[in-house]
Amino acid sequence: MTDRIVDIWGERSPFARGEHWPVRVDQKLAEGVLETDVDRWVQSACVLCSNGCACDIAVTGGRMVGIRGRAVDRVNHGRLGPKGLFGSIPGVSSRDRLTRPMIRVDGALVETDGDTAMSRIVERSKALLAEKGPLSHGFYTSGQLFLEEYYALAMIGKAGIGTPHMDGNTRLCTATAATAMKESFGADGQPGSYLDIDNCDAVFLYGHNMAETQTVLWSRILDRIAGPDRPFIVCVDPRETEVARVADVHLPVRPGTNQALMNGLIREVFVHGWVDDVWVQAHTVGVDALRSVVDPWTPEKVAETCGVDADDVRRAARIFGESERVLSTVLQGFYQSAQATAASCQVNNMHLLRGMIGRTGAGILQMNGQPTAQNNRECGADGDLPAFRNWDNPEHVQQLATLWDVDVDVIPHWAPPTHAMQIFRYVEQGSIEFLWVSATNPAVSMPQLERIRGILDRESVFLVVQDLFLTETAQYADVLLPAAGWGEKTGTFTNVNRTVHLSDKAVEPPGEARPDLDIFLDYAARMGFARNDGSPLLDWEGPEDAYRAWQECTRGRPCDYTGISYDKLRGGSGVPWPCNEENPDGVARLYADGVFPTDPDYCESFGHDLLTGATVGEQAFRALETHGKAVIKSAQYAPSHEEPDDEYPLRYTTGRTAYHFHTRTKTARSPQLNRAAPTPWVEISRSDAEALGLSEGDIARVTSARGEIVVPVRVGDVSVGTVFAPFHYGYFDASAEVANGHTSAANELTVTEWDPVSKQPLFKNAAVRVEKVADAVGPSDAPTTTASRPADPGAVPPTVGGRDAEASGVIDRDAWTADRAEATS
């Protein structure tokens, strides 16, 4: 295997349109372990991005010692990315795992036994329910649990407690994906398939740095590009990412102006007659309103607003308009930005106008960022109703009440579910006094971190944290529960394109750590949550019982799992839902028949006004007379909440690097991944650096109206006027300098604002100023292999991989810095 730290995407396997993507099995075994040493291989899938790559875990002597891709799987054809190869096992096998519960005594966390910890949780929960009722409770979860665990949590919150205060960190990353599909198509669920990469004529990536966020999926595109009939690539991103580098058109849009760009692209589709009028008339409603909204957005007006070239707007639109098969992917550049839902719906509109949906090679992937974000949304742990039911439809609520055998009024449906930003506001105000955080780290991932730290530290809230490690959030806990991680429990999860995988238990969790499902079942039993007939609300013995209950919940719904059993998932490939008697092998693409789940009695949502977020309501939605047609929705462009000014003249945006996942809780414990990107940095353009008197590696203070960070500078290929910072870095491994008061987490600066429809925070839109603090003592530690590459390659030592690269003499960073200084003096 090549050095997969340096060569992130691995060796090329070129293939032509319509051919099968060649198999390439990637494997990584622990140092000194040979294949002949492996006792057994256990089926699983990687949980370090949303791609859902199937894999096998190598087990020797009761320990996980390696990982390899599954050649038979439809998702990855044997491949794994650097995070999967190098981060999977170190991410759960680190010696600093939590192995015993902890409780707060006299202000400090001390170890205790499991019974004492859970008794303290139940005592406080029961007291608050008796005194103040269900609105005193809030749950904030993740995109990294298993389906069975989400469903258990959803039932606890909705049928046991009866609180609407449930959400996950999926609100920060993929809420807009779900919302955009509800608005356009009537229900969540990706229309497209990864298979569309193999058959498309063009790929449009909207705010999606796929090369770093889904590295194996990008390998698939690179292999198409290397083939004999490469697809066109169009990239919308303010940085010169690896995607932009191979793109036929790169639109380096100003953060916060996506809606203006999309209006302009759609205008070109109308102007040049690229609309499939017959298909639009037969399968959509709302096209006339869209035509009126986009009419003023000429390429020149788009160029002025968005900072792109007018001719590039024309070129991008022509590629879309004249290609027969286009695949569009969307991610955080749109989801975490101003008018997130409106811009994402415009991507849907582009496909609806051309009838390019449900066809081979012509699809939409409103992407996820986390491995099980789809399950959070499906199961309702994010506040929605399970199996894509409509909380505003009394019949849907009654279906759940009947299924669970509880009174319908127990299930909260009198108002929209409480989104994450509002949950934390209620904690801040004191109305939520019990907050349970599972498998996520809001002390690093939420916006405006100083405020979030204050909320977590309030004496008025009883904070339960359930995690693998003592994270920044866990340090505020009143009760800390050690959880089992990947490879230590059994369950299913569903990736971006609806493919369901089974992950079997490979080893025992350390110490007293327990699967999240066991923790939830224990809590439910001690709380005495029951059905109307007196039986336990959650009468399951283990994950397969939970899964069977979930299958019944999905029967007849868009995400129908009734045909996907544990046995069906073992031994072969993952299976995409819906899978039932009608579709025994699952469905690769939705809406091939042009019929959408927009019937008012079936749909997941009646929709919203995209500009204000106001609900449409059942009566107005019925008046649309959708009859199974998609809804073409539109909105005027509006500037973002915070624009640059004299005090804060630069635009600030955050994002990812290929080497880390979320807040580095797992990936920082991989020596190879952490060595590739060990510390935070901030990127500015060459011209901005010159204007500010900054050079590579100089220490800069970046300040917004909410806080500041002090970090090294990477002079890179970001758009002029834009400042970029990776959001992964917190303080659990903080240096002495940070401990002495120099904050460095990117979200110290981000704004507490959100999209009016999806309620997703606007991490991509803030105004900042940058000033020099100190001269460089060497270049920044930002990788040179990705979009963070330096504008001057000779100014920085290259990122290297291998085993202990620096220690083995591949590169001595200090010596390199000294040699560089001597050479340039």
C-alpha cells in the first residue's frame, strides 16, 4: 500500500462511463501483526465520515489489530480513506478511554460504580418530572450512534418523558440536507446514488470539499476523471481545494452569497431553453414563481455579488444545461451558510427543471457529514417523528401512539421540535434543568464557544455526558458515563445514499463501559417507562430486538426497512432502503417514476417560506395540489447576518481537513493522523497576508465580535478577503500557551445565528479582523497535501506519512526550519 497519509486517495484505477468501478482492497494492520496472526475478521463499516465504507476488523487475542476494506461492498469496493485506515482502531483503543462512571463531588469528578451513577441520574430525572414536567428535560445527541440506539432514545424522549427538546449535532452539519429534501420532495432521503458517479457526464460540487470530507468517494471521481471519458467537474468553493484544482469551472464564491449564485445559474437555464418543459409540467409545481425570482440575476450581477467571473457562471450553467446526466453533491459550504435551505433547494430545482432525477447518472446527493446522521433523522432522535412522519399531521402522531401503545397526548406535537440552538438557550434561561449529551462535544463544535462553556457550567442544569473520553464537554458533567465504541457493540447504520450496514461486535469494551443502547435501556427501566398495558416501553433484550421494532415502525413509510434483516446484511454488501416485498434488494435511486412523497396525507412536512422560515401549513399545502409532484421553491437573495465592515473587514469561514473528524476525539489519538495536522492554523490569501504584514507561520490574532483566537498563519489559496480556519481543534490536548489564555478553537469566533428553515448555525459567515502578534518560529503545521497547501510550496516542509516519519529521519522539522532560514537570509 502506498503512503496513505501523503497519498490520501491512493492509487488510481481508471474506468470508463458505465463500467464497474475496479476493486482495490486497502488494509492496515498494527505494527508487527501479520495476516497469519489474525484470529478472525469481523464485519463492520467505517464511522469516520459519512461515506459508509464497509470494512472488516482484524481481531487477535481479544484485541482489534487491523482493518481492511470489503471488496464486495457497493459503497467502497474495498477502499478505505486515511481516517478509516489509521484512525479507526486508535480512536477507540487509546489508553485514556473512560472505563468507570464518574460523578461530581465537591466540584470534582470522581470515579464511582455504574449503579450509583445511574441512580443519581434517575433520582434527578424523576424529581424534575414530578416538580416541573417534561419540558425540564433536554437530550442532545450525535451522528455517531447506531440506529438501534437512536430509536431507543427517540422513544424515551417522545413516549417516556414527552419532551420536544431533542436534537443532535446533526443540526450543526446536515439539518439543511434533510430540510431541503422535505421542502422539494416531501420527505427526507437522498434521491441519488454513488453509482451515479460511474455513469454521469458532469459532477457539480456545491460547497462540498469531497476530496477531504469523503476521501473514498473522491477516489471514485478521480478514477472516472482518469478514465477515457472524464466527466466535467464544477466546483463552488471559496478555497482552491483539490476539487477546484481538477475542476473545469471553479466558482470561488464569497461566503454568504450562495443563493445569489444559484439564482444566476437557474436564470441561465431558463434563458437558454435548457428546461424540460414537458417533464416540469407533469412532475412539479411552482416553476413560474421561480422564473420571476431569478430573472434579475444576470451573470454580471452574480459576478458583482459573489466575487466570481461572469463568464464562469455562463460556462457552469452551460455544462449543466447541455449535459444529459449530472450528479450534484452539496455539503457544509451551503448548509452552514446564509440562506442554507434556499440555496440547497435551488440545487434540487436545477435537477427538476431538467428532469434529471431518478435516472442513471443523474442524481442529487444532499450529503451528510457524519456516519449515522441519516439514522438520527430517520429515528427521530433529532426531534422529528420516527420514519419520516409529519409532526403536524395528527394521523401520523396517532400511528406512533398506537405502535408504542401510549396516549397520543404524551407524544409532543403541539409545536415544532426544539432545535439544538434553542435547547441550549433554554438551558441558559434555566427552563431546561436536565440535559443529556451523548457522543458529541458541544464545548468545541457549537458556535460562540465562550457562551457555550458558560451554559454547560451553569449550576442550574444537571448535565449527563455519555462518551468514550474525557472531552471538553465531559469535564462539565455532573454524571459521566463511559460508553462502548466502534467494534465493541453490535448495530446498524445508514450512510448518505441510504445504504444500511451491520457492524458486529468484535471485542469487549474496556472496564465498565457499556453500549449506548444498554445505557438507554437501563435508564428507561429504572424510570419505569411503560406502555398502556403495563409492559415496559422498551421491552428489548438487545440490538436485534430494537432493530425489529424499528422495522415495524418503518413499514409503509419512505424509509421502509422491513426487507433488511441482520441476516441479509451479513456476509455481502450493504443494502439501500426502501427495501421491502416490493423491492427485495433495495432501491438505488428514488423517484425514477417521477412520483414524489408530497401527498398531504403522506408527506413528512407541509413546508416553509424559505426566506422567513414561516410554516406553510396544511391548508396552504393542500392548495398546491401536488398530487405526487415535486415542489419548486424559490427565495430572493438576502445578505448574511454579519457582513464585513471597517472594524471587522474580512470574511471568516470554517471547515475540515482530511486528517481529522469532528473535534479530534478519535483522530487525534492516531499518531499518523495527528502528525499530519497536529495543531490549529488560520488561512489567508497571499495578497491579504502582504497587506497585513504577515508571512507563513507568523502568529496572528483573529478577532470577531464574540472572541479571538491566536494561531499560526498559513498563507494559502483561499479567496482574497476570506479567512479560513479548521474547526476540529479544542483544548483537551492544549499546549501551555493555550492554557495560559491563548484560545485557538475556530468556533470562538462564529456567530449564534441560524438558517430560518433548517435552524442550522451559520459557521461559514462571520466578520473578523486579523493582526500580527509575533514572528514565525517556523511554518504552520497545516498539511501541504490538501486545500491548506501553502501558496509558496518552498516555504513549508511537506506533510509526510509512514511510521514515525520524523523520528525515522524522513524529515526533521526543526532542522528543515533552520536550513530554510539560513538559505533565505
